[in-house]
Amino acid sequence: MPARWKNDLNWSDVTPKAVYLSRRQWMAGAGALAAGAFAGPGMAGITTVPSRYSTDEAPNALEEITGYNNFYEFGTGKEDPADNAHRLTTDPWSVTIDGLVDKPGSYDLADILAGLTLEERIYRLRCVEAWSMVVPWVGFELATLLDRVGVQPSARYVYFETLVRPEEMPGQRYPILDWPYREGLRLDEAMHPLTLLATGLYGEEMPNQNGAPIRLVVPWKYGFKSIKSIVRISLVEDQPEATWNMQNPREYGFYSNVNPEVDHPRWSQASERKIGGGLFARRVPTQMFNGYGDEVAGLYAGMDLAKFY
Amino acid sequence: MNDILYRIGAVARHIPPLAIYIVGVLPAFWFLYLGLTGGLGVEPIKALEHELGLFGLQLFIVVLAVSPLRRHTGISLFRIRRALGLLVFYYITLHLLVWLFLDVQIWSQIWGDILKRPYITIGMAGFVLLIPLAVTSNNWSVRKLGARRWRTLHRLTYAAAILGGVHHVMVAKTWQIEPMIYLGLILVLLALRLRWNRVGVAA
């Protein structure tokens, strides 16, 4: 009887998890490192304080959070950002704050962060595509920054813009979206204590594919509202442009609050699947305002949320 | 050049359909294995659904290319066209099953999705058109229907291919290049047929 082929390879012959994880982290952190940010707090872990706004749900694994992203600046595939974002230079980084503010200007990121206490905020993230994650963000409230630059009384909305740098963001070489990526919030939404400017996750500096070095996190809205790699914040009087809303206003409203009762025209928003459950993961019901209704429902009192979706 | 084509043609003509069936069903098991072992990423359900649908669409394009290929190069894959066609049905059926049982899961939602969501309506219509084609892809049916009626029935292939290509374009959130290329290929392969038919009539 002929000898049967026997597999003498084991899982231990595959690149060890620690090695590939550290390789990915190295790639994610390469931008920060390459620029010589030795003094950056990220390398040794960022000191944070816990927050009462954190959920007690278990966060997704780092590999899931950094390996499954929508960040069209780096390509439309879910794994494109992890593959391509290492090219992004995140230091130096400055954010232009302008419009209806008392102290407009171009602020270096280090100056923005100086003197701030960073918090760990473990938030649910609900993508408009009906999947979700739980992410342990590191950041501070947007209101802190807005208070510091002085919002003038006539301001009613906040407008944000992502970096445009096609040399480092290969997705921007194609007109997939109308670059720059832009987003907006009503001023009361922007000032809400849940609204975060995040600079890291899992106690480390923000991986590039997740929107380094600074991004918005609005946990009660679909993920695309949480604009990444921000270079401009403007206080404005009229409702600003928002990229996905411009792309397809019927599918993506300006508010885009998580709402299980208002379907996306192409799929139901009534349920979602948490990333990480494998091939047989069950769907779970989506919660109104992604479960943050107690905190934010008051912002929309009297509004028809089917109309202002 | 003609010599090379002739030799390729000589080999192609002799590919046994059974080999196509055996080799053709295997990628589905490979995709399933990848999905179970993390090879399809952290969201394997959507990935598996997508891989099966895309592979079905790619095979569909190969099926549509069989006639033009013979016309322009003399290479004939007619002996294995039925096998390729049935494999299209196999992959699109698996794609549908993954959508039903792993993706949507909620039966009350499925019917609503089929009626309310145009890209699902279109995809489903394409699948429904494939059913009579798959059922009659055997010698007995050709005899029973008669060659002329059988050929007329199998023109549904063209409509199903267009529906599949459009479904693929509509799934993406933005206008993306790759799905447009697939749809473009389908339309070109169908347009080539229109031209021959006209030339055929004129001659």
C-alpha cells in the first residue's frame, strides 16, 4: 500500500501571532516613528483615565479593529487601509481651525494635545453597512477644543475635513468620492460629551488605518460620520457639506443617527453583526442611537427622524 | 500563430467535461475552508458571499466567451460549455444560500429585501432565470424540447448575465471600476453576437 502524504506542518510553523501582530503594529506606527517622534507618548503606551461613558461590552481584538476598515482614501476594500496606510506621514500634523471662532489659526497637533487629559472611551461602533465593533478609543471631548478656541454665538454647525495627499493616500488618485472627505455636525451634537476627538486606541497612538493622528468619534451615528485624519475644523452658520450625503443623499442623510427603524434603501438597519463572530455569527438587533439614546435622544426632541435621517 | 491556435484548439477540444465538473466544484470548498480558518478576514460571511458570487460571475463570462472564442480563434470549448454553465448555477446557488442562511438569517426580512431592494430584486431575477437553464442542461431536455426551442429558451442566458453584472455593480457603495469592467465584458460579449447575427442575415 502506498504511503499516504502526511502533513507535517503545524500551526506553529505559521508566522507566530506575536510576530505578525507586532509587524502590523510596527507598520501602523511607522509614520509616527519615521518622523522621529521619540518623545511621543504612544510608544510606551498612552496614559489615560477611565470614563463613565465607556460600555462594559468586551472590545474587539486589535487585529479586528485595525484589519477591517472603511477608509476610502486608502482603497475601497476592507483590508486596503491596513495594507496601504503605512505610507501616511502623520508627523508633523496641524489642524486649521477657522470660521466663527475667536482664535482661528493653524494649530500644531502637539499644541492641541498639550495639557489635555486623555480618556479611554470604550464605545460601540455601528457601521452603516450593518456591522459593528466595540473600540477602546483614546481621546478627549471635542467640546474641550471648541471651548478653547472660542465658538462665536452665530456658529451653528461644525465642519470637518480629512487630509488630501494622493501621494500617500492611493485611493485619492481616483474620483471614488469627491475629495476631500468632509463631514459636519450640528453645534449641540459637536458639544455633546460623548463626541470625541480620538488620538489612539487600545492605549496606543492611533493606527494610520483608523484615522491617525486625530479623528472624530460620534458613537450614536453611523461610522462614516466619524471623519478620520482631520486637518480642518470650521465653525459655520449653515449646514455644511458631508461627503456621503453629497454622494447619495437618499442613502446617507446629514444626521445619520443609528436608527433601526429607518432602513438604508439597499438593506435593513434593524439588525447588525458584530465583527469577530466567525462564519456562523448571529445577527443582533440594532439599538436606537446605537444604545446611546439616554444621552442623546434629547438632542432630537420633536424631530421626525424618518425625515431627518 | 495559427499553428499555436490550432494546437491549443486541439487540446481544448479534448478536455473531458467530467474533469471540469471535478475541478470546478473544488474552489467552493476552498472558500469555505478559508472562511472557517480565518483566511477570509475578520468578517468571513460577507467575504464568502462575495467570493462565491464573484466566481460565479467570472465563470459566466467564460461561458459567454465560448462562442466568440471559436469564431475568432477556432478554439472550441463547446464540449465543456454545459459543465461551465452548470458550475455558474452551482456558484450562484451557493452565493444565494450564504446570503439566506449566514448573512440575513431573518426569514421575515428576506422576502422584504427581495421586493424592496432593487439590487437584490435584480440578483434574484437573474438567479430565477438560471433555474430553467440548469434544469434543461442535459441531452434528454434538448431532445424533448427540440434543438430550436431549446436554443430559444437558452437565450435567457443573456438576460441572466446582464442581471448578474448589474447586480454586482449595484452592490458597491460607490461607482467602482472592477464591477464596471465585469459588466462591460458581459455587454461586449453579447454585442459581438448581435453583430454576427446581423452579418449572418446580410450574407
